[in-house]
Amino acid sequence: MSPDPSPPDPGSGGERIVVGWREWVALPQAGVAWVKAKIDTGARSSSIHAFDLEVFESDGQEWVRFSIHPWQRSDEDHVELSLPVLDRREVRSSNGQTEQRYAVAMDVTLAGRTITTVMTLSNRDEMGFRMLIGREALERGFLVDSATSYAGGRPRRAVRRKNWGK
């Protein structure tokens, strides 16, 4: 038996949590209980659809203010966040184009475990998922079962369909 090349995050209690190829996650800093995310082992960093980006300085540090839409296919219930900029990353999208993106640290609750991970801010409005969870987050104690969806649970149907058709 070969050794495990990617041990779980030391703060995770050592156990690995199985997640599916798509999951409902929470964003505690934003007060958002449910966002549908694609689990993407092909992406290094995580990404979220962000709009109305405004960069500003506070106490000598660069910050970014931005808004997110937590519901798929809906512009309802936007949430505004302000977070310090960690860096700017050159990210190659799935279509091969490279762009500079702001990167921030965000708390994400995936399958009941809350982690802080690097999240790049991009325009994902035309994408199937407004959020991607990449390898940097997944290597913190998660295993992906590509045959499974929503292994970490999902909101009630009324919540999931709250804004469909709007």
C-alpha cells in the first residue's frame, strides 16, 4: 500500500470527508447559508462570481469590496463583502484565457467543515456554477467522489428553488 501523498489539514482532526462533484456550501463571513459550488480538482484555487469590485486602502493595506449573488440563475439577494487583498493571481480559465484576479481569504463550510481558503474573484455569471472549490481547499482533508452529488447535504427543496425563474 502506497503512502497517502496528501495528508489532511492538521486542524481537521485527521479524518477525510467525502464530497461529490457538486456541493452546497456556506460562506459564514457573508452570512450566506447556501451556495451551489462545483468541486473542481482541475483548478488550483477556488473562485467565486464577484461583481462591482472596488479596490480601496485601509490602514496601509489594499482591500477589495465586491458583491456576490448566492443563487444560481438569479440576480436576487446580492451580498456585499469587504476583504483584504492577499495578492493578484494570473489564472488560466478552462477556455485557455489568462486573466489577473484579486485573491482574498474566505471562510467556506463544505460538508460540515469550515476552512479558510484562497478565493479568486472573477466574472462567472455565464458559467454553470457561480463558485468553484479548487485543490488548495480540497487538500485540507476532502476526498472527491465524482459519482456523487451533494454528499455534504443540501437545503430543503423550497430553499433550493427559491429564485428559479426570476
